[in-house]
Amino acid sequence: MPPAHGRAARRRPAATSRHAPAQVARLPSVSPYVVVAAVVLVGLLLFVAAMGARALLAPRAPTHAKLKTYESGVDPVGQGWAQTQIRYFVYAFLYVIFAVDAVYLFPWALVIRSSGLGVASLVEIGVFIGVLLVGLAHAARRGLLRWF
């Protein structure tokens, strides 16, 4: 059919579909506690299924060497107590502090330009970095950052 010209084209109604608009199926409102419980239950079921599959499919060949206690690649001989140096704990603690620092700084750096966080956000992150720098200065003053 050729396109209509003039008045007939202006009076023609917009093209409509012969079918009624599709209805969106909606679930009945569910308590958030029920949703959380369902997610936890599904997680537990997946865990039980994985452990059951492992128990059924894993090879079993217990030998004397496999049943022996194994501790970090060293055969357990002698007494069970050994003194460790505290500096390794301090290094681990410093790592955790700066890893948590990165967890807070990277998301902040991603959204600072795109949202209107303003001066308050800059002040808050400045205080956060200041506290970290005070902790770093304290660790340096106590000699905890000397590697040798």
C-alpha cells in the first residue's frame, strides 16, 4: 500500500499491535529473611552435594606415608614447641593494614570523579590516610620497617 499524503496521513492513528501487551509475572512479596534463608539453604545443599561427590568419586589408597602427620614440609620430630620471631607477625599485621587501606581507597578513587561527593569526602579520605601515615611513622620509628 503506498504511503498516504496530506490530511489522510495526519489523521491516521499510530500503528498498534493486534495483541494485548504481555503481562509481567510477579512473584508474591516474600520476606527478606525467607530469601536469606533460601540462599543459605541452597549454599548448604551445594556444599553437601560437593562433599558427597568427593566421597563417592575420590580414590582411596591409605598408606603409612599418607596417614603420617605432615607439618609444612617438615617431618614432626622432637618436641612440638618452637619459638618463632615476632617480626614475622608484625610484617603480616602491616600487610593486613595496608591491604585494608587499598580496599577502601580503590572504590573511593573510582567514584570520586563521577559523583558529587564534595569536600566532605576529601576531608574524610584525608583523615583516613593521615591515620595510616601516623601508624606507618610509628612503625618506622620503632624500627619495624627495617628488613635486615
